[in-house]
Amino acid sequence: MNRAEIRAALDEAFDHAVVFHGFAKHLRDYDFYVYLQAAPSTGVPPEHRRYRFTHCVVAEALTALPAEIWKTSLDPRLLDHETYLAAFDELDGYVWGVSLQSAYPGFTVVESSGDAKSWSDRVGIPFHEALYEGNGHRVRLVFSDLEVSVVAAGESAYTVGDD
């Protein structure tokens, strides 16, 4: 994909649910698994997609939460949504156990990335840089291409065959 196609594909994930992200089992590519759901009135069925950033040479993941929120979110009961609900009156913090994060503000493509240019020059193929910002993580990726595919619900890099 060229930069405009990458931008358009990533725009489709805006404000949807990221249910998993990390390196693929083969360790070369970085995957985001996203659950896309339109309003029921649209008649558009929900869909699970894998956004695979191929030949990923940089993947930097940081927390999106400030220290003040971390400080109130250390209780292990926040790791499980049901446990959190049972202790709702006692807990105040980030609920890790919802097992998804909103892709908001989502993905952006860096237009003039020095890192992407450097990798392109050294490897001899085009590289791009993208930033992901959600309510749980911020991820910076330098990669060569983007592949988007529909996947089964619950599929992730650790539940599928040797792809």
C-alpha cells in the first residue's frame, strides 16, 4: 500500500475497539486486532480485522495513562471486569479487565519520518511510520507495508496457525 492507502485503511479503525496488539508469532510483523461495529440501525454487521504492519523494524509501546491514574489502578481486582463489578464501591481506577481499548484518537501516519526514510535507504524498500493512540497505550511503528484482513472473533497472533 502507498501512504494514502495506509492512511485510508487506518482511518477505518478510528474509534473502534482494539482487542489485542503485539508482534505476530513469527516476530517480523506487528498486529492490531480491531473489532469494528457500526450502529445497529445501519444494518452493517460487526467485523473483526487484523491490521498487520509488515517488516516492522520499530515498535515502541508506552502507557497512555498518567502516573496519577496508575497510582489508583494497581489493585489486582481491576484486572477482571467481573471482579471489578463485585467490588465497584471499593475501587477507583483504570479497569484493565475490559480487555479492549478505544482507538481514539486512533492511528495517524507520520508524513516526514526520518526513521522511515533511514530504513528505506538502508534496506532498499519503502518504510512508513504510524502512531497509535488509544485510552490504554500509545504505539509508534516503523514498517514497510500494511495488510488488512477479516478474521474470526477471538483470533489473535496466539490463537491461529503458523501464519
